[in-house]
Amino acid sequence: MEFLIYWLFFEFIGCSISRIAIPALSFGKAYVGPLNAPPAAFNWLGYRRDEDGRMVIARDVAGFIGFMIMTVVFLAVVLSTHPF
């Protein structure tokens, strides 16, 4: 059950948001790595540079970033619509 929750939030929703948000927020200078990228290709922070000099972000790190983006947007919506 814990694996299903992890997969749903971080791997599916987080990576989906990151695949759209990271290139848009970085103006194309960063993107999420492919699904079949070996983990040894990334440094300990989950980043590397490709041959064009663009930053490639590991899938698990991108899932966390996407989850954080989703949380911030959710809190902004809730706080802006909540009557005080």
C-alpha cells in the first residue's frame, strides 16, 4: 500500500508536473531525464549535463520537485479562496 501511494504521488503526478514545469520555468535549460536513464549517470544530487550543456534531472528528483510544485499551487489556491 505504501508503494502505491509513493508511486501515485511522486512517480506519476510529480513526474508529470515536472516534465511540463521544469522546462517552462528554466526556459528550456533543464529537463527531466528519460525513463531508461541509468541512475549511475547522475551525480548524488540527481543532476547531470547533456552534450548540449542543458541540465538533466533524474526522474526521482523530478518527482519530488513536481510534488513540491503541486503542494505550493494547492496551498496558494486554498489560501486565496478561503474567507478570513
